[in-house]
Amino acid sequence: MKWKKRGKIFDPTEHILPNQCREFAQSPQALVFDNFVRIYFSTREKDPVNGKYLSHVAFVDFKKNLNDIIRVSNKTVVELGGLGCFDEHGIFPINVLRHQSKIYAYTCGWSRRTSVSVETSIGFATSDNHGLTFKKNGLGPILSSSLNEPFLVGDAFVKVYDDVFHMWYMFGTQWKQYSENSPADRTYKIGHATSIDGIEWQKEDGRQIIPDKLNKNESMALPSVIKIGDRYHMFFCYRESSDFRKNSHRGYRIGYAYSDDLVNWARDDENLSLDVSDRRWDSDMQCYPHVFECDDKIYMLYNGNEFGRYGFGIAELERLS
């Protein structure tokens, strides 16, 4: 593969965001319209009660050159959950899907815990105003932890192939305290589920579909799948499960796998040829990839340093061999 980096295209600190959010444009995900491209992302406000973050979903509309900004949303795209709900403290990320005449949204809702920092599940919402806002179908999640996927189900990415909904997502395998005075860190892998209607899902409960590259404690997140010809291509991010926040050598990188049957995946990171820069906004990490097609071109949106604190960039696929 040959990808051409086009640089950072959106910096949240340069715009007025909803809910007094000041930083972060995480997990950019595209919805293509006839004359523009809407890119959803998760941004953060500080909880006035305790100073901790709340994650909200916003969007930015680009002209189809994916350079010129048309507008930035002035309100939250989907409301956070109420007291005790799975998405009480944030939604990060959101994945949007056109299906027939509707726009579906699969959300990753998170809530704070006491012994560990967070728990996540996958929610569902729909839009009847062309994706400006989404309304949840209920208070609870559509996919959550289970017997063999005990923690942190989230990061849904959904496509429909041959009238079947396919979801790729992350699931947690462990929480572990790596040093005496540090909080526990999590490890998660990528799983797969199918559905007939996009709401009721059948998981392959506990099957890790992408093999580890680093070690058994490797964490993988945010899968994104696109079909080119007869082959399916998955992009995701991976890292060590500890000492990854400030140690760039253990931080997120973008991984790649391919499949010919949507069941078996071969990992081939070396073929991706998209790595961190020597300097610039993505010199320490690359994370949260999203691949999409627009006007017969294939693009990848992704975040860089500090998990997208200062925005996201884009790369264009020039060659696939």
C-alpha cells in the first residue's frame, strides 16, 4: 500500500464547539453527502462538579476537497445518558451508517467506575434530520459485556454485506495494575458480531479475530473495514497496555489486516506503509483510524499525538497492490 499524508485538517482549539468543549477531536468518522462530507468526532468538556472529562459528539462539514471547512456543529449530536446509564459520562466514539432511507449511529457509551476508571458498552440511535442529531432508541446498550467478553465492549464499526450487518468492535480481556502506585490499565482485542436488523446482535463471544503482534497484552481498538475488489481490508490501532500515554515507543500505531471471507483475518502491518512522522502533530502516535470512499478515492482519517487533543488529519490511498 502507498498512502499519501495530507496533514492535519481540523484543530478543535480553533473553533467554537458545543458544551464549552475546548480540546480533543477524537475518532473522526465520515458520512458522505452529495456536496460535502460530514465528519463526526468526540470532544471533551470538564465536569464542573469534579473537574473530570465528559465526552460529547460534534461534527465538522467539509467541502469534498476535504480541506475547506463549511461549518462546525453548535450543539451536541446525541445527548449523554442520565443518572446510572451506560453513557452517563461520555460517548466516544460514534460510528454512522446509511441504511435504506435511515442513518444509524452506533455509539460507545462510557461511565466511570470506582475500582477501575471506566466501563463501556455499545448503544444505538437514529437520525431523521440528515445526521444533524440522533435520538436513542432506549436507555440501555445493544451490546455489552458477556461471559467471555467481560469488560469494555465498544468501538463499533458496522457495514452491511449481502444483507447481513457486520460489526467489528473491541472487547476487554483484563484490567491489570502494572506497578504498585499506578492505576489499573486495560487490555482489549477486536471481535466480530452479525445481525439481520442492525439492533439484535449475535457475538462470536470471546473470539479474538486479529492476532497479537507485540505480545499477549497488546491492546487493539477502533477497527475500520472497507471492501476493495473482492478483498476486505481492516485498519485499527494498537499499543502496549501499560506506559503508553507518554512513552511514544509504546503508544498507538495503526495496524492492518485483510480477509477474503469476513471470518479469517491475516495481519500485515508491514504492508500499510503509514507511520509516525519525525516531527509534527503525529510524531508520537497515530490512532483511531477511519477509512472511507469519496468520489472514487479512498481516505483514512486518524488522530495523532495526545489521542487527538489537537485534532485529526487525513491520508489518501495512492496505490493498493
